[in-house]
Amino acid sequence: MSILGSLQVEIQKHFAAGAAAANDPAAMEVFLELRAVLERGEVRAASPDPASTTGWRVNAWVKQGLLLGFRLGALKEMAGPGLRFVDKHTYPVRHFDVSDGVRIVPGGSAVRSGAYVARGVVCMPPMYINAGAYVDEGAMIDSHALVGSCAQIGKRVHLSAAAQIGGVLEPVNASPVVIEDDVMVGGNSGVYEGAIVRKGAVLAAGTILTRGTPVFDLVAGQVLRATAELPLIIPENAVVVPGSRAVSKGKGAEWGLSLYAPVIVKYRDEKTGLSTALEELLR
């Protein structure tokens, strides 16, 4: 059995032990090993899997290990760069040095232990990356942006100011939010409840995506929805903007109300790509 296979078995064993694990030093040792391999990017809460319907596989045992860490943790006063806080001692703030190749601009940002942040990532203050998240090379996490627990952020993604990428730990088999390579997420946008945004897509400022949000594709002439088996999936290179749809009956129609509706207005081409090229100047 591989080292990671052995780690998976041990995590599952201690997670199944419930409250009894809190008094088992071996459980803490296994959790710390998991936290370390997460920070090195050797395991992920969700992994690319071409054989999967969505292209992604949820690694439920990793999420079990993260939950185990909360179970084992005790409240402790801790300090980070310019911060003092009280949290579970199993999840302190991560510290980086020059050799990590991660640029963290001063001003109140924090990366929680158990998160992977690749070389070339830029963190603009104040932003936050939670435990279990995976942020790949060349991504920019802009001011007031959130990368939630277990969220998967691809290469060269830009999360603009105040963008919110939702996290999920429970249920352990639930898919986290996935933002694939070269996606642009506009300011004040939110992606939640396991939505997948395929590579090259652009979410205009203020776009909100949830499991219950229908997305109207004007180009393909179809409505995209999550199903019982699949999350909401935004196609590759789609350009999504906030829109609205009229309420067609009842008081809503009488009052002339409309409901929020994200709309795919085009698919990204060279001209659309140029609009994000300026982001490279900030790196």
C-alpha cells in the first residue's frame, strides 16, 4: 500500500472512532501528516478525474481528515502577522517565506493551515484562504476575496475584489466549488454549493451561481441547471453576466417584478481574452 493509501486508511479509522479519537495521540499524528501533505499539494479534497461525469472526483477521506482536525483541536490564543486570534490549535495561520514563491501583500490577509497555495500566487489584502482549499500557480486572490474550505482554484485564475468562493466540509461526499484554469471571476461575484466553472470562463462583476440558480445560455439556446446527480456547471469559455427574467404570473407579473438570472451572452474569444491580459501587469 502506498504512503497516501496508508494515510487514507488511518484517517478513516480515526474519523470513525468519533469522540474517542480526541484522546488518541495517534489520531493527532495522522491529522498533522494529512495537514502537511495538503499544504504541499500532494493530496486534494477534490481531484481532476477524466473518468468522472463532472471531470472531478471528491476525496471524501480528505474531508474526513479535516473534520477530524476540528474534533481534535482545542481553543488557543494564537498570533499571525499583525493578528491575534482564538481558534482551534490544529488550524493556525500558515507562514510563508521567499522560497515559497507566494506574494502576500501586507494588510490583514490570512491563509489557514491545511490549504495549498502554489508558487506565483498573489494575495492582495485583506483576503482569506480556508483549510483544505487548493490554489494553483499564478492565481490572484484580490482584496476581500474568500476561498472557502476545500474549494479548488486553478492556474492563472483571478478572483477579483470581494469575490466569494464558497466552501464545504459536510457532507463529506459533497462536491466543493471548482474554478478551473484561466477563469476570471469579477468583483462581488459569488460561486457556491459545488458549482463548477470550466476553464477560460468569465464571470462578470456581480454574478452569483448556486445549486438552485438556472443559467440562461443565449448562444446555445438552453437553460443550464444543477440536477440531483450533477452540480451547476458553467461551460468552457462562457462569458456570464448578471441578468433578470420577468415573473410571468401572479402578483409578480402584476407588479412587474423580475428575478435575478445569470446569462451566458457569448463564448470567450481573443478579444475577450485581451480584457484579462492587463491582470498580468499586477503580478
